[in-house]
Amino acid sequence: MDRFFNPRSIAIIGSFREGYFGGYVMVHSLLGAGYEGSIFPVNPGYREIHGIKVYPSLRDIPGTADVAVVMINARSVTAMLKECADQGIRSVVVVSDGFAERDEEGVRLQQEVVSFAGSLGLRIIGPNTAGVVNTANGFNPCPYEAGYYKLRQGVTAICAQTGMINPQAFAYPDMRFGVSKICDFGNKCDVDECDLLEYLEEDGKTEVISMYLESILNGPRFMKLASRVATKKPVLVLKAGRTEDGAKASESHTGSLAMDDRIFEAACAQAGILRLDRFRDIFEMPKIFSSQERLSGNRVGILTVTGGVAVVAIDECAKQGLSVASLGQDAAGALEKLFVGLGKNPVDVGPMMAAVPNAFDLYPKILGAILGDRNVDALFTVLWATPAGNVISRYVEAYERLKTQFKKPVVSWIYGPDAGAVAELAGRLEQIGFPVYDTPEKCIRALGLAWKYRRCTAHGGIA
Amino acid sequence: MDRFFNPRSIAIIGSFREGYFGGYVMVHSLLGAGYEGSIFPVNPGYREIHGIKVYPSLRDIPGTADVAVVMINARSVTAMLKECADQGIRSVVVVSDGFAERDEEGVRLQQEVVSFAGSLGLRIIGPNTAGVVNTANGFNPCPYEAGYYKLRQGVTAICAQTGMINPQAFAYPDMRFGVSKICDFGNKCDVDECDLLEYLEEDGKTEVISMYLESILNGPRFMKLASRVATKKPVLVLKAGRTEDGAKASESHTGSLAMDDRIFEAACAQAGILRLDRFRDIFEMPKIFSSQERLSGNRVGILTVTGGVAVVAIDECAKQGLSVASLGQDAAGALEKLFVGLGKNPVDVGPMMAAVPNAFDLYPKILGAILGDRNVDALFTVLWATPAGNVISRYVEAYERLKTQFKKPVVSWIYGPDAGAVAELAGRLEQIGFPVYDTPEKCIRALGLAWKYRRCTAHGGIA
């Protein structure tokens, strides 16, 4: 498996016509990402691409390649696998589509690939995949033009049964918490979620695993593995094809059969898998784990500028099994001394902000009082951003101090009349390691997942 | 009620100290929004503010005012109401806080306000409110500095039991579908959701009503009214304080008692109220109604660049009571002729995009084939945006044609590696009247609400 992510050399077999897809783009992606291994483009019709020699056939490349990427007509793939094996290549990414996701003929071709690869001892990712990325070594053989090539290094691995997680589909440069590895299983005729789980379990660069699955090929194996991995790192799974229609659509997407959703739900709870609900969760929920301290309890402090959002958040807390912290006497007293009415959770600074000219001077004290309270396990903050009056910097300064002072998760939601100021403050807080979500509900859901993880690691299962 | 939204003159009683809150800001907001009525700031300590004369007391203003806004200490409000009545002012917005949301003393003060106003025949919005906005006449007396003052005119009225919907809290300039009126009820000691519903029912500028409520003061009246209004315009309601903790928090937010959530749920279904789930829904869900044709059936066509998102969308369709359309022979045949494999719903153009150099030339034909199909009632599109190759303009051109050709709702989700390109395409599509949501699930939820509305108007109730 490691050869797929850490190859010393890659052979690329396909068209090198200039465009948005194919070998031309892939070589460009690798160069742009700073991959330092050898790149061997293979195509009899080209001599050079992006300044790199193109070889007429696999037989002509110097030595062998640790991994080959195949982007040719589905019908020719099996023959190419044979060539790969002949050249000593054992790891192949089949980008080509037109297999089990297409039609009967495709199903047959895929079976052929499987049995052929099996007999030759090859490992296959795909077919119908956008491939892999490893941010640690610049290995980004993305076959689609993304417009950017370097991804920020981080500790989250994202794996999916869709190319929707690869660089061409998602604005990773805007994601302030980076990724370690990306893998699109495609039709997963060979390498599947279990192989990835096993690999990522031992991967020192990965601390959180986030997956999108439409099917699980070997349910018992997956659950056994996941429950072992979950004791070491959080495993987040979005399972699509939950409904009958969805399952049918998944069949024609990646040619795979879905499992009964209720069984999966129960099994997740048993195995300590953190189940996701929405597509964006795949990217957004890992950051509570990758950037924040682990939760030690479920009592949430709420610091808000507006009572309305506190009510929304408290409703969501109840849904997530979180409780609203009751402030201890010390914290309540300290807050009450700062401004009358402040000494209860949710701590609503709205009236204070309107009444006190330099309210921001008090902000660090308020944060400190809440987070220093032994009755508070985590903090949800609602921040009002404005481009005026240095407000953004004041918030950032206050948060800077928290980093070293407290070992409790803090999640923030930012609102305000100026989208630019909201984005700027979000960016700056995330830069210093505090996750920001774009709805109050998401903030609480993130804490809910952290609490679920805490329970499942403490008692060996969520249920 | 109309005097609150269409006053010929406004008296503003409070502090005019320069800052982010209060009379200083309010006068600025009104001037910035282009309000053409008379503005009478009232405060003995000032002579002029933003070039406008300040009057020492209400008695000194010339004639009377259609509406007064009061921003003084809670304890002085009752006395000020008396002055208002003496000057013939019948409509008062009480921005001041420190009432039922604060403590026992505040509860008492609020009761005093209520009985006083009742005896004097005044109508009160608030206390503890950020007030109202009317985009038609530039009446934007926002007491908080928002940094912008003009809001785009539209057909959606947004009312809430929180100032989180007023200009200082939300980036209305970025919302491409404008609003007609905004109203924060605050503690709603007098004017409440029922008054607003009644008013908005007859308001020619309002076609959609979106509300955030923590409590409903008169359940039966609200339900009766809402069910009548819902036959004319969609009424969307986010009800917070659904859980026990949330209800308790709501009490200290606006001093109001929540109703049992299950009763509310059943009543909504009965009355044809479209219930919202998430805070952002208040702003985002109305646009399916304000910009799109009404749904005539529940069969959804899906046009996607990626199979994975289609599966996610189909799962969501099932949750929303929508079905995945089966294409008719004509449409299927036409699509299949354009590219093999295209003739089934979801229509996945992914393989075509990778294989055909000028795939975008086919886009209008594909859209036309799906929307022209009698078996398709609405369309969900997944668009891949890139700054390269004029792609954004090609999409926009294709959508331009749809506007006149088809009377079916179209909702879009846009993804891609470049956040700027995604935002640009979203902006341009919304400019020409096609709503874009930032997750695939939201697109389908919007169609789900449209379908719910269709059912409730067709049969007089959703249940």
C-alpha cells in the first residue's frame, strides 16, 4: 500500500493532449506539487511533455516504476496490466472509466481486471478513480486540472468512493487545516476502505480519518478494523446510498451494492465510528479533532453577542447529547463583576457591547473566566465581526492567549454585516488553530462528534 | 401597523454619542438608506447630528411623528411613552433592553410598559429590539453600525425574535435576492408574530414570509392566521427553543415561554407552515420561492458532473418526499445521442466532460432535454466551476436561455478547486434569477420545501 503514496517513481500511461484532463495535467500536477521522484510518461505519440521525456512504451522506461497510472480505454486496461506486471510494477491506479459503473460490458471488463490483477499479484486502485495525493512528498498525480498543486500538510486523511475529494473538486487551499493523504477508491475493485483503514492506522502523518462510502464490501472486516483504528484515531464516515433510491444510484455510480442502513448505523455505534450526515462534513468535521484538545466532558460554555443564537445552539446541544454548563461560583462572580447580568451561561455580552465603550478590553477576561471554570468542558463562541475599530485584531489577541492557557476545545461562529470581515476573522482564528464553522449548528455538531469520540474511546463503544 | 414601516416622520430618543450603537448610528443609517421622511433626534445635550437639528425634548419637535424609537434606560421608558402619547405618537419602537429578558425587576418594568401603552392606545415593537427595515422607502433605522445602509429590494419579509436578522448582523449586500421588510419583535410585549403575519398578508411588496420564533404567544390565533396567509404566500418558520434547555434559554433571551414542540410541529403541518431546521435557512430558503416557478410535481431531474453528489442528493430527495424522475423516451434518446450513457437520470456528464473536448457546447442541449421532459418537475444541477476557459460564461449563457423557455424550478450547487470561481458563478446565476445553495443537501431541501408548499396549497394542509 505504501507504494501508492510514497513511490520513488511513477509511470503515466495515457493521452498527453493539452487540456483539462489526462496525462498532460497529471505531469503538471506532479511538477507543481514538487514531487521529487521520477516521472515516466508513456505514449508512442509524444516525445516530451512539460520538459520531461515521454517513453513509447512501458518497456522503454529505465528500470521499473513503483506505481503506474493508467488512463486508456477500458477495453485495453487488462492488456496494460500485463505490461505493468512484465515491467515489475505491482501498484496500479486505473483512472479509466467505463467499468462496472457503466453497463454489463463494463462489469465484465472489471471482473477481467480483477482476476488478471489477482493472478499477477498486482494491487489496483480504481478503476474510475481520480487517484491519490500525499501532501508530505508532493505526490499529487491529479488527472484533472485544479489550478493549484500544492496542498497544505495536515493530519487528516480523506478517502472516498468519489473523486469529489480530489484537488480538482475542492478548494483545499482555502482549507486552513491541511490534509495528510487523499484517496479516491473509485469502483474499488481491489484496494478498498479496509485496506486504507489498515494503512492509515499505522500512518504517522495521519491523526484523523474521514471517509465517504457508498458501499462497504466486507462489512464484518470493516467494522472490526474500524473499531480497532478508532481507539487510536477518530474515524469519521459519511455513508451515502442510505435510502433505496440512493443505493440504486450508487450502483450506477461506482457499480457497488449498498448495505442496509440500519445495520450500518448500529454497527457504527458498536465500532465507535463517528457517522457524518452531510457532504461537507467530510472536510469540515475533522478539524475539531485535528486542532483541538480532546473533550473531557459534555458541559458546554456559550459566549455570545446575541441571545437568539444561544437558543439555537442549546437546542442543538440537546440533540448532540451535550449539556449547557452551569457556571461555578467563581466564574459567575468574576463575570458579574465585569458587567451586571454576565454571570450566567449562556454568557451574553450583547448588552455589555452596546453599553460599555471599550467592551473589547474585557473580552480576554471573559474568555478566561469561562474556560477556567471546572464546570465547563468546551466553549462555543459567537463573534460579531466588523472591519471597523480594530475589532478583528482584538479578537485574535484574546484567542492567542487561550492557546497556551487552557486545554479545552473552543469552536467559533462568526457573523456580521460584512462578509469580508467575517472571512478575515475566520481565517485568522483558524491560522492560530481555532476551528471556525459557518453555522452555529455546525459548531455544536462538531463538539457533539468530539463528545461521541470521547465516550467511545472511554468505554469501547458509543452505544 | 403600517406606520412602523411607512412613517412620514421618525422621532429618535436616546444618546447621540459617536459609536457603534445608538441614535448617532440610527440617524446615519436612515440618511444612508435614503429615507426621505423627517428625522427628529431628541436629546437635550445635543444641537445637531449628521447635519440634522436635535430637539431638546419631544415637545419641541414640529408637529408630531408617525413613529418614535426609544433608546433610553429601561426605568425611564414608561415615562417616555407618556410623552409620546402626549405628542400624538401612536407607534413606538423600544430598543432599550433590561426588561423581561433580564430579571424580576425587568419583568415588572415590561408589565408597566404594556399596561401603560394599552391605556394610552400605543402600539409597541420591543422592548429589546433592533427594530424594523423597509427597503421600499429607505426606512432603515438600524441602531447598530452595519457599515452599509441600503438593502436590495426583494419580496421576502424576514421577522424574528432576535436582532440577528437586522442589517448589523447579516451581510444583506451579499444576498442577491433582496428583502421587502425586516422586523425584530424583541421581547414582543405588544406587536407580535400575529400582527406581522396579518400585516404582511396584505403587503403588496411581500411574497414570502420567513420567521424566527422562540415562542408563540397566542397559539390558536397564530395557527389560524398562518393557515390563511399560507394559502396566499409561503410562510417559513424556524422555531427555536425546541428542547427543554433551549426553551429555558429563550426565556432569558426574550423573556418568553416556549410551547411544546410536538404540538407546534403538528400545528404547522395542519396550517401549511413550512418549518425550517437551521438558522441560515431563514435567509436562504425563501429564495426558492421568491425566484422560482412553483413546483407542479415531485419528480426531480439531476444533472451532475459527479456521481457521488448525485447519490447524496438522491438520499436527500427520499428524506424530503421527492422522487427521482425517470426520463421519458424522447429526452433519454436525445441525451443518449449526445453522449453514450447520458440518457438516464441522474444525468452524469462527468465521463463526457473528460472525453469530449468541447463538452460545454452540449450543455444547453442537455439542460433543454431534461427540463423539456414532461416527467421532470424540477431540476437540481451540480456545476463544476473553474476560472479557466470561459467556463463560467458558458454556464451563464446556458442558464439565460432557460429563463424564458421553461417554467420549472432549477436549483444549483457549484463546486470546484477555486473558491473565487465558485463564488463568481454563484453570483452570476443568482443575478439572473437562479438560486444557488452552498451544499447539495440544501438544494434538495429547498425543493422539498417547495414541494411541501405545493401540497399544502393544493390540499389545504400538509398532513
